[in-house]
Amino acid sequence: MADTLIKSTTRHIRLFTARVEEGQLVADASQLTMDVDPDNEFLWDGPVLEKLQQRFRDLVASHAGADLTDYTLRRIGSDLEGTVRQLLQAGELRYNPDARVLNYSMGLPRSPEQEQA
């Protein structure tokens, strides 16, 4: 019996019970794969992306031994979405001015004047 692909999608995080082979997702109930910001709404510097990836690894480790269910994926995705918001609010993550649509889904960007006030 083939593994069934389970996925969870938030605005900026997509999770799949799959592995990537030759650029394609292959269903794998024992592995969780993350796609970050598929719409390129943000500018991801290496250290900021690493923080999000580390949070992902921590969350996956905290669910070790449990089945990767739809509910588990939604919980992990929601937590990661919150991490994206925290990174943005801390000024570590920035909106991409060249994004297809600037909808400021995580709130308006902060200007230097606002931060000094």
C-alpha cells in the first residue's frame, strides 16, 4: 500500500508528509518536509531562515514517535507561522518589495521613525 500524502498549508508554511526526490514530492509517512514562503513575500537571510528551520526541527523532534497526522501538521504549521510573525516583528525578517502582491499579511512594516518613538 502506498503512503498517502498529508499536507498542511498556512499563509507562509507548507508541510508535507513526503521527501523530495529529483525535485518531486514522494509521499513518505515517516518524513516531514517544509516549503517556506512559497509566494516570496519575505526576504530570507541565511541566519533568519536557519532560525525557522531550527524551530521546525525542534517541533518535529517534540513529536517524535507520534504519527504525522493532519492535526499534528496543523499544529506545527501554526507554530511556525507564529515564528515567522515573531521574526518580522523583531525586525529580523523583512517584506520583499518585489513580491507579486504586497498585502502585509503579518502587519505593516515598521519604519525607523516608529522604532525610535
